[in-house]
Amino acid sequence: MVPTIETARLRLRGFTAADVTAQAAMLGDPDVMRYLGGQAQSREQAWRRMLAGAGMWPVLGYGYWAVERSADGAMIGQIGFGDFKRDLDRSIEGVPEMGWVFAASAHGQGYAAEAGAAALEWGDRMLPGHSFVAIIDPANQPSIRLARKLGFGEEQEARYDSAPILLFRRPAAKSA
């Protein structure tokens, strides 16, 4: 079961089939996808990506949440953790990889930082002793700023799909 997390303005919750419309609109936006493979995704691709994030929960004990704005119930993004078995030249297999994507209409309003802080708080509590990684396109300055705000430090350059990528790491939280 996917836990629901409430913040001041957001609800992180499990995906529902009804989310496909918002997911397809978000991932079909070339501006949103500029640093996430570079091409807008079809409705089918968006559906599969949504299912992959949701499907990690029963297999790994973590996955992706739909990010819903509490004020109007609109799904404005997704955030969470995965293990995608990526073919990086620096292995991150077995380390929860944090990722996020938000609709263009949600950019610049602090939603990603709010959702990211809540997700990491959950991760620190439920995945004790784990560090977290994030891979970010070197040109994606907004995501780099967000990663740093969330406590990730740039670890190293790597290559993914024959392209340069930045690998960020957030150390495991210290026990109280």
C-alpha cells in the first residue's frame, strides 16, 4: 500500500487510473521533457511511466507518488524513489534514486521543494541508513538547485545513454 503524505499545500498519494490524463499532459509537454529524454511522451508512454512508478511499491517497498495540490485536487506532478537498474558507468543499483517531474504550470511555486522534503522525510524514516541518489541533466539548472536544496551534493559526472549526466548523492540521515 502506498502511504499518503500531507504537507501544507500538497498530498502525495498513490496513482489512480484517472491520473493518466494529467500525467499525459505533463509528459506530453516538450518544455517539461526537455531534460528528461528530450522528447514529449505519448499518452501510452505516460501511462507506462506512471505504472512503473506505482509498481515499485509492492516490489521494493518504495516508489513514486502522484503529487496533488490540496486546494483543488489537481495532480501537478510525481515524485519518489526507484531502482531502475540504469546502465550508468557509475553503478547506483540498490540505492534509492529520487526523481521528480512537475507540470509546467506548477514550476516556480515551491511545490517540488515541499514535496521533495516530505518524500525525503518519509525515506529517512522508512529506509533508515540509506543514502539517496539523483541523476540530473547538466543543463537542468532548476533541478540541480532543487537537489542541492534537498541536501544532495554533486558527487560526480557520469554517462547514461551515451550522454553526460550529473550524479548527486544525499547521505543517510543520522540516527537520533
